Amino acid sequence: MKKGIVLKSTGSHYKVLSEDGIVADCSVKGKLRIKEMRNTNPVAVGDSVVFEVDSKTGSSVISEVLDRTNYILRKASNLSRHSQIIAANIDQVFLMVTIVLPETPVEFIDRFLISAEAYRVPASIIINKTDLYTDDDIEKLEYLESMYGKIGYDCIRLSLFKKTGLETLHGLMKDKISLISGYSGVGKTTLLNNLNPSLNLKTGAISDYHKQGKHITTFPEMHEMPFGGFVIDTPGIRGFGVVDMEKNEIYHFFREIFIASKGCRFYNCLHLDEPGCAVREAVEKGDIDFLRYRSYLNIMDGDNRKYR
Ligand SMILES: Nc1nc2c(ncn2[C@@H]2O[C@H](COP(=O)(O)OP(=O)(O)O)[C@@H](O)[C@H]2O)c(=O)[nH]1
Ligand SMILES: [Mg+2]
Ligand SMILES: [Zn+2]
């Protein structure tokens, strides 16, 4: 019996890094199904597992998945009961965004952040391709930094062409399991190659493009970092979508809206057009950024398809 951590899953086979530093190709014991989670993959990237080497065949079989500290799910489609565990036991998530090539909308960022809040995973924002930014873009960049900084989300400026910002990321990622998400083409794979040059992963927006919006066709992979820790890339998965949330709990995951909501006249205020709403007051005074409030309204409006 050996203990290890799952680096990659292809649906039926798993690459497991065992405690003694050897990577084993494992299958899964037929009976291994997590009872409460019948409609998902039983083993995910980041899982700690116990596996055994069959003395007859020499093949390795995962016999147990240890308790997860957390996991991030993705529904196969809006209607499906099936979902995929993207990754488990994550210490932090980074959303990589760019202001140009492509532009990541604020609403997308907010959808990501509220999902991270719902999963209780700390989130930060990496703003890449700063080498391309005009003065106008820098102004947008500063706006985002201030808007998200104020409510406690770190923004890290990065240029993988100029190699600036990498040291900061080393510091933040050291000895942790980090997941990177973001639009196709923002530079996730390029970042991984910079963090660990021996990976030599294929970059270029085209390779991911065809995978977008379809059913689960790609599998996230976890990479070991030379400075300690692991980073998970999620090709073809732009964001987590919005986790299933009730309308009356969405505002719980907008940090500043939740705090302001304590001052609302009605305990069941949804901060739409109720009288005595402290959230709207805060928006009018500029204490809550209008862009954040707009994201809230759009998410309440419920068209989640565009941003899945
Ligand atoms: N100008 C500029 N281009 C970058 C930077 N980082 C990545 N790119 C380019 O953006 C494209 C997409 O990068 P890739 O890593 O494949 O993005 P992914 O889809 O998020 O994995 C590639 O052509 C990269 O060379 C950067 O900091 N500046
Ligand atoms: Mg990529
Ligand atoms: Zn209110």
C-alpha cells in the first residue's frame, strides 16, 4: 500500500505521484464510488489516494480516496445531473485575466470570485500581458486593482514577455496547491512554462479554442513546481460557472454587499429596489463599486449561459 497525490485523470486512468517520488499509472477499483457523490468522477486531480500494486499483473489500483478539504465542481451542462470534480484539496485559486487580447469582462471575474467564495477557496487575480497595455489600459488596470484591492482580493501584475511579476507568484505559490483559471489565450500555459521550464507545454490560444463551451473534453493536470508546490492548469475551462446558488444567497458571496446588507431595513432584502436598502445607498455613495453591483444584478437576472 502506498499513499500519493493525483496529478492527472483521464477518466479511467490516473497519474499518481507517490510519497517516494515515483509516478504510477493507476486504475480504480470497481467498487470505489463515493456514496454521496454518485454523479461525479470518483477521483480528481489533487486527491490524496491510497493505491496498491497488484503482484500478479504489476498494475497499480487506487483503493481509497482520503477525505477532501474542498473541491471544485463543474456541471456537465445546465440540465445534466452529472458533474465533474475539476480538482480537490486546493489551497488557492488564481483567475488570470487580461485587459487586451482578450479582454476579460468584470462580470466574468465576479462570477469566478463568488464561486470561489462559495467553495471557501481563497482567490486572487493575475493581470497578465501588461507589456501590451496603452495608457488607457493602464488606467483600467489601476481601476481593477483598486476596486478588487479594496474588498480584499490581491491583484498581481504580470508580463510573461517581460518576465515581470513572476517572483511574486513564486512566493505566493510556494508549497501550496494552486489552481489557475481564465479565458483561453490569457497566458495560463505560458505561465506554467515560466514557473517550470522543464514542462515545455504547448501554448497558443488555438489549441484551447475548440474545447470551449462543449461538454467535458479536457482534463485538468497538476504540475509539480521546482520551488515547491503544485499548480493546476484548467484548459478549456474558463471559469467554474456560478455554483448552484439560491437567489437569496447570491449576495452572501459578494463580500462588500454582504457587509452592507446588515444595514438594510428588511431582513429579506434582495437589494434590488426595496425601500431602506443599505446596499443601494452604498452604491449611490460610491462605497460599493457600481461595476460590482451591476454584476450582482446580472447574476440575479439569471442568464448564466454566457459565462459558463
Ligand atoms: N504580449 C504578451 N503575450 C503573452 C503573454 N503571455 C502569454 N502571451 C501569449 O498569449 C498567447 C496565449 O497564451 P497561452 O499560454 O497559450 O494561453 P492559455 O490559453 O491561457 O493557456 C500565446 O501566443 C502567448 O505567447 C504576455 O505576458 N504578453
Ligand atoms: Mg492553455
Ligand atoms: Zn438591501
